[in-house]
Amino acid sequence: MRSKPKAARLFPSAPAAYRIVASRRLPQHNFDMRFLAAMLVFVGMAFGIYEYSLKRMPTSDPGTAPTQAISLTGVRGDLLQIAQAERSFTALNDHCASLDELISSHSLTMERLERDGYAYTIQCAGGDFTAIARHAPAPEGSPIRYPTLAIDQTMRVRDLQ
């Protein structure tokens, strides 16, 4: 006795042509769906790892966003350059100079007096100076903080806030 094909057992009342089609498996269709499901799982895991690592990135200053680290590093470099120019100018001329005077005397090679929203100023008191980098305040309710940085003749950058 011969056993009935699987399609005939599953669909006994269906015509023979339909039973043949119903018994065929489409391996390519199954592969495509498995591939799509695996890709969705992979993309979901990659996005989760990306989000987790972005939130865990170290910050250069407390209360600042990780993306501010590059700007703050540049601002610190600019302050050091201003302080070195000011020290050299003061040693040669016995008085403190403004930013415009430092640039016009070619003691300072900076072309811009700002970087990423930070504006630079110099305060003079006799032979002492303080170069300050200020940013406009963050919008009300914003978790981001824009530190005010300063440097003096000791060549140490510090946060004024």
C-alpha cells in the first residue's frame, strides 16, 4: 500500500493540481525571509550598541556634551596661543596688549577672534593679563553647559564657572 503524498493528507478535498502546488516548498522564499529577519536583528543590535556607546562617551568638562570636546580643545589651544603671544609682547614692550594690538604687531597669528561660538577677550592689570573665552549662555532648560575658560600669565587654563 502506497502512502498518500503529504499535500493529499493535508488538503484531502482540494483538486490534484492544487495539492501539487501546496506541497511544493519554496526554499528561496524561506531563505529571503530568514535573511531579512537576521538583518533586522543585526541592525537593531548595532543601533543599540551605537546608542549605548554614544551615551557613555567621556566628556572633557563636567556638564558638557561629548560633541563639545573638539570645540573645547580648540578653544584651549587658542587661549594658550593668546597667552604665549601676550607674554612675549609684555616682555618686549612692558605693557599688556589687546587682541587687536597682538594681531597687528604679528605677535598673534590667529585670523579669527572666535571659535564655535566662543569669543576671546583680554583683561590687563599692569603687567598681568587674563585671556577669557566666553560663549553665549545655553538656552533655558538645556542640559548643555558652555564653560567660560580663562588663562593668565601662569599659562594654566581654568574654568571660571
